[in-house]
Amino acid sequence: MTILAAVVAIGLMLWNESGVARATFGLRFLIPSLQSAWDPVNDRYQAWAFIYGTLITSGIAIALAVPVGVGVAVFLAELCPPWLHTSLDWLVELLAAIPSVVYGLWGIFVFLPVVVEPVGKLLESSLGRVPLLSLLFAGPMPASGSSRLAAGLILSIMILPTIAAVTRDIFRAIPDAQREASLALGATRWETIWRALIPYGTSGILGAVILGLGRALGETMAVTMVIGNSIESSPSLLRPGYTMSSVIANEFAEAVSKMHTQVLVEVGLILFVMTLLLNALARLLVWRVARRSTMEVRA
Amino acid sequence: MSVVRSASLLVSAAYQRRRRVVNAGMLSITGLLTLLALAPLFWIVGYVIARGGRSLNLAFFTQLPRPLGMDGGGVLHAIEGTLLLALLASAFAIPPGLLAALYAARHPNTPLGVALRFATDVLSGVPSIVIGLFGYALIVRPQGHFSALAGGAALALIMVPTVTRTTEEMLKLVPHSLREASLALGAPEWKTSLSVVLPAALNGILTGVLLGIARAAGETAPLLFTALGNERFEAVQILTGAIQGRQGIGQILNRLFEQPVDSLPLTLWKYAQQPYPERINQAWAVALVLMILVLVLNITARVWIATRARRLRG
Amino acid sequence: MRVPVNRSESANAASPTPQTKIQVKDLAVAYGSFRAVAEVNLEIPETAITAIIGPSGCGKSTLLRTFNRMTDLVAGARVTGEVTLDGADIYAPTVDVVDVRRRVGMVFQRPNPFPKSIFDNVAYGPRLYGVSRRAALAEIVEHSLRKAALWDEVRDKLHTSAPALSGGQQQRLCIARALAVEPEVILMDEPCSALDPIATLKIEDLMRSLAVTYTIVIVTHNMQQAARVSDITAMMMLGEDRKTGTIIEVGDTKSIFTGPKDKRTEDYVTGRFG
């Protein structure tokens, strides 16, 4: 009976692939290439625009969520007074419980006008003028603020709890003996965290980051609601974009031609494989730190 | 003979002071970052309450939507849809989830136990939209139509990892002594699991289910191509109509489960994209209801877990 | 066959009475409402080995940890009384804890090297103090490893992983690591209890050579070790209430073991209990 459960889980993945395999024949040239051509009418497809969109928004999310997440984890694990522990842990995890569509709604009507637009204008006028960086920060940002930047920022809020919670657990798993060793040598608390604990937990922290990245890649609703959903030739963060999950969400229900459908499924396959690999890698890294903490000293 | 000092470690008072300042500075920054991280939580929750609360009224909960341009109307169809989907998803997710958890908790080091845990982790990492595609391929396409059944199945896939993982955690909290006492009395393995361990962990299982529902209730993407959405769905009408028309159980179930159905998140998604102010207002109200639902489920579950863990630790 | 050398005899011949390095007055340690240690008065002489012995659970480690303020790390710990290092109370509000801990180093019961290379372990301390040039660090690392009698064994593999060493080597590495920040006192909390007899003897030899330069305070439940190695022995036990530990007798090691004044000490060292 329990084998059913396992098989369901694994079978699901295999089936998915086979369902998609039908899309793959004849469409090998989807993955490479940089030309953005998405033309359902003439059945010409090129997925790079979406892959880029997914990668860049996730990249922004990681760049922001990792320092903040690790900082939060350090606070929760090392500095937080005991009576504050449970409540703060809760609150951080509650951030992860808010449904994606709610983030999206708030994103469109609150976050975009209040945060993204001013930030976008600032970036455009400052970094957008710098020669190389202007590629990434060229304007103009649409009046609504819908942009890759917006999606990246909202994503960073959404993956922050994942990174923070896992990293916090990593820190809590580090044996006290390590802290004592550092402090007894005359190190300050920060020096202990920075020079002893973080190096100790590096692979675990990396695992947390990868888990967060996996979540960011697959996130659909909030991203779709604020990214503008248009295929843009400019790589700029300030312009609207399109992600893999968004295009599937927007176009699948109305896809008419068989090719169109299969192409979308193939995009889904790419997404699936990416998250699968990342997930496995992350679990491996986290597991390695846990194992190291329980290894005994050889006598 | 006095203590020998090498010159290499003489440190100035200024350097020491700098170390202290850096220490205080960095530690404060982590505190600030925590505040920064929690700010969106309060911002979103507060805003949704304020903006959504304005559009909440009784009609909201008890009526179907009115055509655009007309005032009033509600989201009864979405509420019923969410409940129906939650029911279906739970029905699909609980049996395999429980069994998997039971097995994995009891035999953590066997190949099957490891594989189960691995599969659960992998499943939890699959993007929800991909699960939707899967549901489409598996149920909608063969059946030829969108349905609550397909939606429930897709949501079940999302629920299973949460149910399994939480149940497994709670099962691990059950003290060995209970299990051993039963085995010592001569009860076979599976009976022990079923009649001793399971009831003791029932609380925990419930929390797993609650958390699973909380997660599934908030999902939109898997429903986009499975349940699709249906603004005219109304369960009570179906039931009363069926009873009046003396329809058989099979037919009733068919009408309930085999139609496309809306859910709160789906409705939110649709309304948010429409340029009509009354729809936008309703979207905020839906957000409020959805958020309350999810947060209440979450908080209840976590409180349960905390008290349970504390009680078992004794 | 090892003959325990009573160092204080030969030292007395050459120099006047050693100065007190650490003075403990009316020390008490409480964790919340639980008093772990109370009414402790003790003088630790410099460049000598002082052993604190007693049955397990009587608070020896707690007492030791007050000497470098490691008790501060336990939430709810309160220390009352005075612990002076070279005459200055280390618990005064203006004192920099970090500096105290540099001057009073500590080696723990289980070796706890960082998961870094041997070099980086020993260099950890000096790097905190801004030593960054390769040459300077290498010199300090070699110096410390030599003092810890580990240099010859690891000189060719300084950049290999420290946790890969044997238990005895790891402990000597921890000693080298502590030495690298040039402490004045070295505290050792049952340093040999996780080691085999051969490694133990190596560390005891090391202790004696270090005591020429550093003040050493060792907590041990191994009486023979205390008798072999220390100059001064302090006997610690649970007091009347069977909950709070206190020092019941202090004296030079020879007399503690051959002619203790307190009956409880006598019972303990003759193995009647404990």
C-alpha cells in the first residue's frame, strides 16, 4: 500500500516527461539561441525569452534574499533572546504561508506604485547612465511599474522565509563546542559567527540558497501579475518580461494548435528538470552539514 | 622566569575598539534585517484587511456573482469551490500521505524509506504550474472536460508532501515506550502502528492535514487548467435540484465533481486582471477571506504542534 | 616508571614565593535559582600547575569557567564575588571580555578543532588581531605548534584538515591554537578524559613544559593525574546541601595526597568514595 504512495510520487514525474516527450520531437532547437520569436500563428517558437525572464527574476530574488535571509537566520539562531524565539520563527514562516495570488494583488496595487516605480526611476537615472550597466538598467519602465525588477523584488520577499528558516536550522545544528572554541580564544560574537560558524555551515547555507532558488524558478502567480508578460528584446531589468511559468499560465488554456500546446508543455518540462536538479542538490548539501555535526571525534 | 611576550601580537587599543564597534554594528544589522524581513508581512496583512474589509458584506458570502455593471453579488461559487476542492484533495492526499509517513517514520533506514522521503521532497519542489500540466494530461484530456475532480487531484499532489512530512515529524515524537509496550504484549507490527501509534499521533496527523489544506487552498496555478473556474457553480442548488429531481447518487456526485469549479484564489486571479472597480474591490475582499482562511489554518496547526511537542516532552 | 616531580621544591630553591596570578574571593555562581558554586576562595599561583579535583557534578567546570568568563554565555548565569587577574577584577563593568579571554585561554574536554586546516586553526586567533601577512602567521603557527609538541608530527601537512588528526593530536592542536594568542593563563577542563593513556601522558608532559611560562589550572577527575602533574591541588565537593559546590581544602599537592587536613579530602583521595 505504501508502495503506491512512492510510486505515485515517482510515477508522476516519469509520466510528466513522457507527456512532454511528444512535444520534443521536431523542437530540439528550443533551448539555445537568443532570438525571441514566439509566433503561434506561424508555429515558430523560441523559448529563450522565457528562460531569460525566469533566470533574471530569480537572480534578483536570490541576490536580495540571501544576505537578508542569512542575516535573519543569524539573528534568530544566535542573538534572539529566548522569549522572542518562537514568535519570530512563526512570523517568518507565516510570510511563506501567504498565497501567491495575494502577493500578486498587493504587488500590482501597492508594491508597484509605492516601491518599484520610485526605485526604477532612481536606477534608471543613476545606473542607467553608466556605460555597461545601462544594458541592465535602461528604461523606460512602464508607467505601471510592471517589470522584471518588480517580479524579482516580490520573489525575493517570497523566498526569504525559505532561506532564512533552513539557514536558521543549519546554525542551530552547529555544535556549541565550535562557538566555545572561538569565544575562548577571545573572538567577539560577530567574529565567531563570521569566521567560524558560517564557514562551518557553508554547504548547508548553500543548500538553503538553492532551495530558495528552486522556489523562485517555479513561482507563477505573483510573478505573472507584476512582470508585464511581454516578450522584450531588451535585457533590462526595468522593462517588462516573461517567465516560463507565466507563459504557460497565460497561454495554455487557450492554445489551439497542437504545436502550441506541446511547446508550452516542453517549457514546463524545462522548468521541471531545472527545479528537480536544484532540489536534489540542495537536499544533498543540507544533509552533508547535518551529518558532519554528528560525526564523533576519533579518539 | 617571567612570562615571555612576542612582539607580533601587541594590539593597539584603537584596534580593539574597532573590533567592538564592528561587533555591535553587525549584530544590530541582523536585528534590523529581521525587522526588514517582517515588514512586508505586516504591510500585506494590514493592507488586505483595510482594503478588503471595506468590500465585505453578507452578500459577499452568500451570493453568486452578478453580471458586470450591476452592484452587489458575491463569491459563493468560489467559497463552495474551495471547500469542495479541499475535500477532494484531502480525500486523495490523506491515505497515501499517511501510509508513506507511517512507513518512513518506522523504517527510516530501509531503501524504501529513504526513497519515500526523497520522493516526498522532490514532489514538494515541483512547480505548481507543472503539477497543473500534469493534472491536465492525466485527467482533463482523457475526460475531455475540466472538472473539480481534476482540480482536486492536482491539489492533492501539492498536499501530499506537507501531510507526509508533518505526520512523520509527529509520529517521531511519539515515545518508543508506547510502541514497545504494545509489541511486548504480543500485538503484530501493523496492528501496533494502527491502534497504538496512530491515535497517539492523531493530533499530529490533523495538523499535517491542516497545513496541507492551507497550502492547497492558496494555490492557483494547478487549477488553471484543471478546475478552470465556473461562475455558476452552486452546490446547494445542485443538491436541492437533485433531490427534487430524484437523481441518483452517481448523478449527484457527477454534477458536483465533474464540472469546472472556481476557487478563491482563481477568482482573485481573474478579478485582479479586470479593469472594473467593483471587481477589483471584490478581489481585495477575496484576498482577505483567503488570507484569513490560510492564516487561521496555519496558526491553529502550529499551535497544536507546539503544545503537542511540549506535552510529549513532558 | 614515572616519578612525579614536585616542582615547588626546586622552584623554591631558585626563586621567591610565586606571585598570585588569579585571586578568587567569595565567588558564587547561580543559574537562575540554582546555586552551582558558592563561597569559593582560592589563590592560583603563577607559572605553576593548580589542579581542581573532586567528584563529578560538584561544580569544578563551572568554577573553572568563571576564570575566563565563559559562564557569561549561559543564559541566566549570575556570578557574584571577585575574580582578579593580576590584581584587577575581571568582572568589573569596564572590563573588555574579549581581552580577558585572550589572556586566559581554555582547552576543553573534547577537542574541538574548527573544520579548517591545521594552519588555519592555529592562525585563527592571530588573524583576529589583524595579523595577516603569510610570513608572520607562519612564524606564529610554527612557534605555537612547537610549544604544543605537535610541530614535528604535522609540519608536512599543515594545510590538511584538522579533524582528520587523532584525538590526542587534536587536543594538542587545540592547545597550540590557544597558545597562538599569547595567553598568560591556560585553563584545562579535563583535557585528557577523551584520550587514550599514551596521548594522556604526552599531554601531561606538555603541561609541565608549559608551566614554566604559563599559569595552568586544570580540572580533573583523575586523581593520579593531579598527583603526577600539579603543584597545588584544590579539593572541591558538594556542600552540606548536596547541591552547591565549594572548595573544602587547598594545599600543595604532596600534602593533599599524603596528609590531607579535611576528612572528606582524605576519603576522596584514598578512594573511599568519589
